[in-house]
Amino acid sequence: MVFGLARHKLDLISQVEPGGTAIFLFDQTFRYLHGVYDAASLPGLDLDPNYLRGARGGGSAAGGDGNGSPFPAQVRFSRVHDFPPLEEIKFCHLVSYNNGTNIFRHRLAQQDTLALLHLLACPEEAPTNTLPYTTNGYQRSIPENPKFREQRRAAYG
């Protein structure tokens, strides 16, 4: 259970503290946020050299050397809560995007992290925003899993 980023993101992942940093996983294909996770160890390089090995042409495209993981800046994690995935249009107001692109900065202020946790727990309260970038109109969606709805009701009423 490892999350990894490209080598040039080591400075970002190095700021993760076990027991002190909420971690979320953003699916760039479907544009959904998953979480919440916690670091189970200090971050480092190549904690799992086989993590996604062979992805993106063997590693060189993401900053790997072709022999190990293409995402060598890694942190081991544990699952804190398995919220249902949250669509980007429901949380995009909480993140800072790079000018006109669909790329947002990875760090959140504490109040935005708390707001994001609330939206994950209560997605029906999430606003539907306008994305700050243009799309080609194609919408990908993940069907709702009834397991998540039942877990959310049990945990949060």
C-alpha cells in the first residue's frame, strides 16, 4: 500500500508526516477524489521499487531510471476511511489550479482540508461548481457503489 509520485515531486511528498497529514488520491482519468488516507511511514525514494513498474514506458517518462518504479517518490499509507469518490466539480472550489489548466496544486490549507473531509462525508451537500478550465465536453463517471452509501449512513447518519 504505497502512493508514489515522480522523482521531481520528492520535495512535496517529503512534507507528509505519519499521523499528521491527510492524504487523498486523485484519479486523473476519471477526475474523482478518493480518501482519506494517512501515512504509515516516512516518505522516501523507492520504498517499493516495483510500484507501477512498467507504467509509462518503463519509468523514464515519470522520472525513473527505467529499472525501478516510474514513481519513486513514495509513502506507505493506511486507509483512514473509505469515502465514496467525489467528483472534481464538487471540490474544485477548494483547490488552486494552474492558470487555465486542469492541474491543481497538491497542498491544501487546513480549513480547505476540513471542508474537503466534510464534502467526502456528505457529498449531497457539495455544491456543483464550474470547472476553472475548459473541457472537450466528454464526461467520465464512476457509478455509485451502494457499499459506500451504506458505510456513509452507518458512520455519519
